Amino acid sequence: MAQAQAGLASAKEALTFCYVKSPANGVVGTLPFKKGSLVSGSNVLTTVSNISSMEVYFSVTEKEAMILSKDGLGSLPNVNLKLADGSIYPHEGKVTKMSGVIDQTTGSVQLIASFPNTEKMLKSGATGTIIIPRQSSNAIIIPQSCVSEVQNKKFVYLLGKDNKVKYSEIKVDPQNDGMNYIVTEGLKVGDKYVTNGITKLTDQMEIVPITPERYNKKIAEQAKAMTAGDIVGAMKK
């Protein structure tokens, strides 16, 4: 009987190897083996990713890392994630870790930001861009719509005293909100620049400048006149 019980225990132990249980809850990857395939302990059956929260790895320069870590990671503001399609992930993340070693090849430092993933939008292995908000005092902000870009250089039309425009290069902060630029070089307080109709301008062209308020008023008047014309035409029919 003892010998039979030992055989039963051995069979039960062998049977447990027929079932592979995931060590964590998550999303299953590809399944390379189908039912009936012969596998061994060296085969990787699949991968399981726990995506309840996601860690996003990103790098900054050594100088930026020193600025960010000056008051400790806990003092850093929440960060945003720009997805591959250009949209902003609806949840903010928190920088939780920073590497203590600088990459000698790139001179960068790796950081990790943690994001909640309740809707399961983020997938393991995906890419995106981390946006770290910061405050700038005494900054010159201009709409992106009045800036033209040529070979990664940005230009605006500055208005001179003789009402002639000058095609001038400006430099902007690489971070922006998608609507405005923070100008770092090329503009100073008091400069006047063209905000509308820049595609019709050329360097040193003379124009009749009007204020943005006057421009918007003229557009509204034209729209109102067109609407009135449509109504009269309809009545004549």
C-alpha cells in the first residue's frame, strides 16, 4: 500500500507540470504553440504583461537631470504623455525613478514615470513622448498660426516703421501646447508682427497694418453681409 501511495504522489506531481499558471494577472501576448504541440521547459509559451499601471522610460540630458533632481524627484510636477498619434493621454503620470548612472555614449540620464492605465489604452512596448510642464516668467508667447517653418527654422514677419515687413528668424522653446510658441530669441517686447495672411507676404512688402481686433471685426462684417445676401436671394426666388 505504501508503495502504491508513493506511486500516486509521484503521478500527481508529474500531473502538475501539465498545467502552466501565470504568476500575475495581465494581457497575454502571442501563442506560438497550438494544442498538441510538444514543448519542453526551455520553450517560452507566451508573455503576460500586467498593464494595470505602466512605467514609461525616457531620457533627458545631464544638464536637465541636474535641474530636475535639484529638489528631489518628489518635487517634480506631474508629467503628461503624448501618444504616437499625437493625442495626449488623459491621465497624468509621476516621475518615480532616476538612474544614478549617466550613459557615456549619449550623455543622457534615464528616468521612469508611472501612469495609471485603468482603460487599458497603453500597451507594453508602445512609444510616446513625455511632456514635463514648467513655468516661465516674462516669456514672449506668439500663436503658432503666425509662424512659418522652413527646414526646421521658424520665421515671422516683423513690421517696420515704414509699414514694410521683414522676414525674420526666431527661436522657440521645443516644448509647446500645440497652439502657441514661447519665443527665446528673435523677438523683444514692443515688436510688431503679422498675425494673419502670412502666406501672401514676401520680404520687404509694404502693407496697411490693422489691429487684430479690427481684423476680426472686418471678418464678422463680411460674414454678416454674405448671410444677408443669401437671405435676399432666397426671398427673390
